Amino acid sequence: MNLDPDEFAQDWIASWNSHDLRRILSHYSDTFSITTPMIKIALGVDTGTLCGKQAVGDYWRRALEKIPDLQFELLDVLVGVNSVAVYYRSVLNKLAIEVMFFGDDNKVANVVVHYSR
């Protein structure tokens, strides 16, 4: 991973707060996958997983339309092996940790999201 984790996290939060889907998706590889309880709740997908920019982009587009005032607040950034965990305040004032694993291209290849109850 050849990037500054703090700069990445700040840009990632800013992209979400801008509601610019193209900017949000620029952080991810074309084939990335994401696993989150929100997919299970919103789409009824038992695994909670979606794969690929097209599928995830469609899901996020609908989410941004449903929550036009969405704003994330960065709380902390943790670093792992080829990964970054972004700890932030999310929708409905929930705390979230988003663990992002990077490919060789410095794009996010896999994401696992955890939320407070």
C-alpha cells in the first residue's frame, strides 16, 4: 500500500460528504466487494455482500437519494497490512468502522463494514 492513510481517510470522508458518486467510487477497484449489514437490511441479501463498481454504485446512488443530508464525521484512522480502518460517525448517528483492503493499484479491493448497535 503506497498511500498516506490519514490523507486517504480525509479524502474518503470528504468524497462521501460531497455526495459525488464518481468521486466516491474513484477510491475503489472495478471489481471490489463490500460486506455490510446495510446491504442485508436494505436489499435483503443474506450475505450482506455486493461485488463490482456497477452493483455497489447503483446501491450507493439509491442510498444517497434516500439520505440527501448524509454527512460522515471522521473519528480515527487505523493502519494494518495493506489495509486501513476508518472509524467514523455514520448515518443515524451510528458509529462505524470500515476496514478497506487495498490492491496493488492502491485502490480498495475489499471492504468490511461494522456498525454500532
